[in-house]
Amino acid sequence: MARDRKLAAVAIGGNSLITDKSKTALPHQWDAVRETCTHIADMIEEGWDLVITHGNGPQVGFIMRRSELAAHEVHTVPLDIIGADTQGSIGYMLQQALDNEFHRRGLDKRAAAVVTQVLVDKDDPAFATPTKPIGGFMEEKRAREFEEKGWNVVEDAGRGWRRVVASPIPMRIVELDVIRALLDQGFVVVSVGGGGIPVLENSKGELRGTYAVIDKDRATALLAEGIDADLMVISTAVEKIALNFNKPDQKDLDHLTVTEAHRYMEEGHFAPGSMLPKIEAILHFVNSKERRALVTDPPNIKRALNKETGTWIEYE
């Protein structure tokens, strides 16, 4: 669609919400959110319209743990409701921090958070082989107790046992028309938090939540495509994508073509638990010359947009 302004989807990683794993209390999360929102406001001041997505991994774990500890007093909370809880709380934090930053800068903008459902396929192979860890680490004895309750559990790289759930491919963003309408009205939209609340559609066309977690970056790519964004930004823990990451011969990349990205994926340069799903999501979105993606860390978003740092991914 024709428009005068530039439109981007920005995925905020967990490092934007919890910068220090030893400081996870809400005051520290507020500090991190406010800091991140200053960098997002820089982008808006540069003339971009934005839809913002965010992670929720640690927060899901906190709510699950609270629910388990209080199970002798109150009902436990299913995973889809936990996802909705985190979308509400993190969305509230982001929209308040953004609105305050807009006010401070004299920008005529407002933020709005949308609790977002994302349709997945009940026949997705991921449901047969759950792989996405959720919640905290535990000893094997405790893990086996959860296994008896119907959970899938795995040993996680020598660090302890964790529960795992399915991570199906996102198919459709249910509230996409709402997000588009808010963007058309000039709002900065916070949506698809945590990859969206995964839902299934029954034979009557009704939606129901399901025990799963959708990859945030895959859902962001689907959203970016749905709103016809010009740019997808993944704000993560590193300033640039690198080959041979954390090795003596590490090579940071300023630019990647789609062809190069596919080749490096085949060569095994991107770790499955970190950069690989981000690259896969980007390649889903960057499928023409009109679309680009950018990967960098929050403090460098403004510099990266000016081509001073970050890694740009383009069709060719």
C-alpha cells in the first residue's frame, strides 16, 4: 500500500527487559524497559512508524513458579493465560515508558498494546516433539513428578531439568486488522508479545488456547509481512551478526544477502538456540528487494539505521 512514512516491525529481545539475571525484580525491569524505549523513540523521531513485539520467557517462568507455589491455596494458571498475562503486563510497561518518552521529547505520538492471538495448526509436527523449554531449572526427581502429571521434561545442557512444550509455526495473526487500524491512526503498536498466544481453530471456527510457545521472531516476521512493513528490526544482545561466534576467528558482518545467509546457515555458523531462529525469521520476511532487515542491540539502533553499525540483511 502507498504511504508517506516508513513502517517497521521491531522485535525486542529478553535483554531489553532483563539486562542482569541477578536483578530480575520489577524495579530493575522498569529501568530496562525505560532505557530500551529511549532507543525506540530515537527511531520514531527519525520518521518511522512502528509495531513493537517483545519476548516474555523469564516472565512466563516467574508466573509458572508463583502458580505452583500457591497451588495449595488457589488454582494453577494454564500456559495460554500466562501468555496473556505477560502481554498485558509487559505491554503496559512498554506503552507507559514510550508515552512518557514521547511527552519528554514533545512528540505527538501515543502507544497502544494489543493482546494478540496467533493461529497455529493442530497437526503441526512440533506438537508431537515438544522442544521449547519453559519455566525454571529443577532436579531430576522434581522433573519426574511433572512428567507424571503429563508434562514433557528434558535435561538442559547439564544445567538441570526443564519442562518443554511445542513450538509450532505461526500461521495467522488473529488481531491483524486491529493492529493495522491502530497504525493507520498513528499509534505505535505493541503486539504479538512472546510470539503471540497460540490458539487452535475447531470445526465450528472457534478459537481455543493451546499449550505451546511460538517463536517471537517468527511471529514478528509474519506480522511484518501482514502489515507490509519496509523493515524488520531484531533488537538482541549483540551489536552485529557474526561468523564463528565467540571463537578466536570471529568475524562480524556489516551486510548479508539472502543467498549468503542460506550458505552460512548450511555451514552451521548460527546456533539453534540463539541466532539461527532469528535468521530463519528474517529470511521469511526478506523475500523481495523492497524488504530489508536489521540486527543490532538496543543502544545501537539509531547508529545502525544510519549504517554506522549493526548487520543489514537484504535480498541481494
